[in-house]
Amino acid sequence: MAEKIAKLNMNGKEYDLPILESTLGPDVVKVSELAKDATFTFDPGYNSTASCESKITFIDGSNGILLHRGYPIEQLAEKCEFLEVAHLLLHGELPNKNQKNSFYNDITHHTLVHEQIPRFFSGFRRDAHPMAIMVGVVGALSAFYHTDLDFSSQKNLMLAALRLIAKMPTLAAMTYKYSLGQPFIYPINNLDYAENFLHMMFSLPTEETNVNPVLAKALDKIMILHADHEQNASTSTVRMAGSTGANPFACIAAGIGALWGPAHGGANEACLNMLETIGDEGQIDKYIKKAKDKDDPFRLMGFGHRVYKNYDPRAKIMQKTCHDVLETVGAKDDPLFKLAMKLEKIALEDEYFVDRKLYPNVDFYSGITLRALGVPRNMFTVFFAVARTAGWISQWLEMHNEPTLKLARPRQRYLGATERDVPPIDKR
Ligand code: CMC
């Protein structure tokens, strides 16, 4: 088949730009050769730029479709456990029984953190934001595994991935326990991933462990919904840091920093704050007006998405999970849930939101759900980070296994001063 070409005429020169086919979604125009002539493309926010080739996750934003390795998120959320999805992201396939046992066993036996790690915590203020602590302690893991950082070895690559997925809930729960001044809780090997996470968050050494399996199942589903999401800001940050050859613990720490922002993973915390500020249904119109006012920085948190111009499929599942969790904890009349449903309904009928194709995203209902699980608000984004680690590290591994690991180095459109001489100090 003849190669498809896009033509570009620039500065009197004609370029034949190859069009590369994708298995799903738009084909892409390869522009990398333009750099040889010092010709660059300009795409702030990477709206139109595919930064890598990937086989992990596909999103069709217009139709609200999310696939991991080809499997729809709805089926994964209904039929799989989080660690099966993590295996799928990492290895390309869902595990069979033997692979599942072996993968779960590996993760379970890496959940402990080095006994020096708790000492890092005492350097932080008790009221520090847990995401700030996570950036520090996850990055610090690189100091504990420096003998395994030769990534020409597949064994080391996979070991780093297992360690990160296994230790994230342990570290996350430690940030919470530290804020309370309570003792850190060790993981227990006969609990599953989500149960262990809840156990380390909420158990006390003085009491029997008592994890509600229905709530653990709900948490497991929430983690599936957050496991990966293609080349979002934090994943691209992980890839960019990884492209320099930096170790995976440092790269994931960079991803955690990027996730923290309210336009990204911090939206779940911001959304709950927003719902509380709105307070009651009578106030909705006022806040919808604010969200539409260009002179007002207020935005409807948990609404809108760079890629989804339709209902985020994760938000649909999250809404149902939220309902189930509220029922389980005896809070099915939760006023914030009712307020959120009403707000969603009003926004979805409003011309401003309809015209701009702004729909609820995953964060719209995740805060209310996590709150019902007993998770404090400043831990919401930490929970997101725990789940997204499976995606981050899978993307990092995929990048490392490319034949040519290319340093990410974007260019710019320079708008500063032209060359000039440094004046003496009395002339400045
Ligand atoms: N409330 C009010 N107006 C909005 C909103 C919103 N939440 N989101 C977008 N708009 C408007 C925006 O003002 C713009 O209007 P106009 O065309 O008149 O200038 C138009 O919609 C397009 O917005 P944009 O900012 O150019 O779109 P973007 O793709 O850069 O932004 C977004 C995507 C997620 C940053 C944005 O929708 C937003 O700030 N949403 C609230 C924060 C949020 O919920 N973030 C979580 C994202 S999903 C989870 C994750 O991936 O981490």
C-alpha cells in the first residue's frame, strides 16, 4: 500500500509528511523531520500532538469510549479486580489463574517498606498535605533500591514496577496515620489489595482488623476507574522524566506532583469543596452563572475534559458506585450526592455546557464516594495516585522497552528580546 502523505508548503519548500496509521482513532502526521530545517510546529497544551506510540489505553472522547488493551472500562470494572487490570496494563493481557496467583503473590510480598522510611515522615509537619509527603517519600524510594537501578535488565524493570504498585497503598496510608499521630499499620498478607489499603488506613494496633468487604470491593472498582488514562498531564510527566533515563521512583514522584493540580487529579478534592460551598439546591443557579462568567475564575469542578466531549464513561460507573457505597454505609440520602445529581442535571441542560460539550468527569462523583468510605478530603488525590501508579509505571515500562528511548525535548516559539549588549550598571 502506498504511503499516505500530507503536504506542507513553508518558506518556499514543499515537505512530504508521512501519515502514520493507528489501529483506532485518528492517524497522525509525522512532523519530526521538520526539525532538520529548524522548522517547528506550535501546539500549546499538546492539543493536536501525539507524543508517543502506545498500545496501552485508547480513548474516543467524542463517543465516551475508554479501552485498556482493547477491553472496555465498563467490562473491566464489572468483571475484574484492580490487580488484574494492573497486570493487563503492565503485561498486555489479563492474567490466567496461574499468572494471577503469581502476580498477586509478588505484589503481596512487596507491600512492606524499609524500616528507615518512617523516619522520613518525622521530617514533615503533621498538617502537611499528604500529596506533598507522597512526592517526597515515593522519590525517596530510589535511595533504597539503588543496586537494582540498571534498567538494561528486564528483571529490574519489572521489579521496580511491582515495588511501586505494592508499596503505594502502604505509603499512602502512612501519610494519613502520620497526620493523625497514630502508629503506622503494617500490611497483612491474607488481605487483598483494596482490603489491605483500607486496613492500613483505618485499623489500630489495639483492635481487631475489621474491613468491610463490600466497601473494599467498591474501592477496588474506584481504583480500576483511575488505573490509566492515556497521555494525560501526569502520565506525560512520568514519560518525560523517564525519557532522561531517570529511575522510576523519581519519575512516579514527578507524576504525583503533576497529578496534584486541581485541573487534573486534584479536581476530586476541589469538587467536594465546591459542592460544600454551593451548599444547597437553591444556590445552584448562582454557581452555574459564575461558571459561565468569563470574568469569574470559578469553574464547575468535576466537569469538562480535554479529551471527552461526551459523558466520561468512568463518571457513569462512579455515579453508580457512589450510590452503592452510600447505601452500604447507610447514607443513601446524602445531601451532597443529591446536590451533585441536581447540579449535573441543570448543567447538562444549560446551553453553555451543551455547546462546549462539558460533561461530568470521573472526579465529579469520586469525592463523595471516597468521603463515604471514610477517606478524608486531602487524601482523595492520594487515592487517585495509588491507582494511577499502575498506569504510570506501565507507560514508563512501555517507553523503556522501545528500541530507541528518545529524550523528550520540546521546542518553543521565542517571543523575547532579540540579541543585545549587556549595559554597564549605571545605564540599566
Ligand atoms: N466550568 C466552566 N467552564 C468550563 C469548564 C468548567 N469546568 N471546563 C471548560 N470550560 C469552558 C472554558 O471556559 C472554555 O470556554 P470558552 O470556549 O468560552 O473559552 C471551554 O469550556 C473549553 O475549555 P478549555 O479550558 O479550553 O478546555 P481544556 O481542554 O483546556 O480543559 C479541563 C479541560 C479539565 C482543564 C477543564 O474542563 C476544567 O478546568 N475542568 C474542571 C477541572 C476538572 O474537573 N478536572 C478534572 C479532569 S478529569 C480527571 C483527570 O484527568 O485528572
